[in-house]
Amino acid sequence: MAMVASTSIAYHKPRLAVVCRKKDRGDRGELEREKEHKHPFKVVEITPPPRCLGVRCFPTNIHCGESVTIEGQAYTVSAVTHRYQLRKGRYEPSEKRLDVLSTGRYILNLYLDSLLHKS
């Protein structure tokens, strides 16, 4: 009987700037986009009450503060969680989850946090 343990890693630090990268190709000097490998993430809107927005494919390097559009609504990523399970002595990925807030709510939370730190 295999023992199953669970662990997770969560990134909660907001990142507000998005940087575009220019890929250097010797003589060409063209602006090329790197191929983004997309993976399924379980997307949950975390405003009370939390609701599942389904499983969506996003690039593997998605991070906090990034804007995503789901079913015509703009959301901002609040947390990225990668969950692993221990199986037969090795950790294997079991779930990838995005916690999102509507963009207006995310900006309001940032403003209220700044007010709290000033007081």
C-alpha cells in the first residue's frame, strides 16, 4: 500500500509590471514571441462566496498581478498554487490552481492595503 502525502506551494506577492522580451536571433533582429506552452489550471474566483470558473489553459509562467479574460470578464491573478503528492517516494504534480479577483476588486484591495500601511 502506497502512502500518499500532499504538499502545496503558493505565490501571493503581486507583480504589477509585465516585461516584453526581445529574442535575439543573430542577423535577423526580428521581434519574435517565444512559444508558450499552455497547461490546464483550475480557476477559482475568491471573492466570497468562492466560485469555480472551470479548468482553463494558461502559460506555465503565469504570475500574480497578471490580467486574464474569462468568458468576457477581466480578472487579475491573486495567487498561483502548484500542489504535489508524494507517490512511491517521489513528488508528482497533482493540481495547478489560479485564484483570481475581478480587476476592479483587485485594484480596490491594493488601495485599501496602501491606506492600511500608511496609518
